[in-house]
Amino acid sequence: MEYNTQQRKLPLPEYGRSVQNMVDHALTIEDREERQRCANTIVNIMGGMFPQLRDMEDFRHKLWDHLAIMSDFKLDIDYPVEIVKKESLDVKPDRIPYSPNVIRFRHYGRFIQDLIKIAVDYPEGDEKKQLIKYIANHMKKDYINFNKDGVEDQKILEDLCELSEGRIKLTTDDLKLVEQRSFGPRRRQMNNNNQQKKKY
């Protein structure tokens, strides 16, 4: 018995080894017309394997591309479409550079850091105080999500001071943060029918 792992690797495993064997057989057919008929039949079988994709605009085009790939571009037939070039399959995409921005406290995230920068440069007044209050409360919520044991308000205000590079200095007397409630699992409520049945 021969296992799949002992056989050669399939170029497009989604079509399975049976379709690959058909393509391999097509490569051995000497008569060009017969080879062309065989290729058409293989493409029809491949299309039948994914009927949900038939409405795609370039579905048939992709099937012929896949046939060429499975034959390692050696199948000499008249392709009804311009197939993909072998060289283009080896082209690697450009590397996506990592963001150079450093997040000081990951549990607060980049969004909070950006908000603090805005708050620092905000004109003095009630709006700035309100913005700082919203930021601090959001920081507390983020911290509790990060550490379920809870957090002292002073710790949040110290982190706020550090993230603002010392430009927002507050104490617990200056700002009272909202208590974050933790909700336990809800008790299942019984409907009236179940309650009535229990009485009898």
C-alpha cells in the first residue's frame, strides 16, 4: 500500500490526485486533437468540483491557468485564454515593514497613546478636563481587561502621567474614576410554565 506522503507533492492539492493523474495522462497523448479534447474534459471536471465559483467573472480563465500549472506548463494544447506565465509564479511580494511606532503599555494600545498626545496639546478648559477624564476611565477599563484582579486609580493616573511625558499630572483628589463593575454569569430564569409545573 502506498501512502500519499510517499507520492510526489501535488502542485494544486485542492483538485486531488485523481485530477492530477488525468493531467499526467494528457501529457502522454501524442495526437494533438485527442490531447485537446482530454484537456477540455479535465477543465470541465475541475469546474464541476467548485460549482459555487461558476459565477465568478474569470472562473474559466483560472481553470485553464490551473491546468497549465498542474502540467508544469508542458501540456501542448491551444489554450482558449492567455495563461499565466511560469516566471510570474516565483515572484515574491514586497515585504511589509513593521510599524516603527513603539507602544509603551500594550494593554492600553496605540489608540490611547494617540488620544493622550491630542489631550496634551488641547487648549485649557472644561473640554480638556472632560477629554482627560474619558481617557483615564478608558485606561482603567483596558487595564482591568488586561488584569482581572483590578487596579488602583493612582496606578492609572501614574501611567497617564508617564504616557503624557509628565504633562498631565493628576491625583485621585483631582479626578475620580468610574468604578468598573464585573458582571457574573446570569442566572437562568424559568418561565411561568416551568414554575407552575413545579407547584404540582
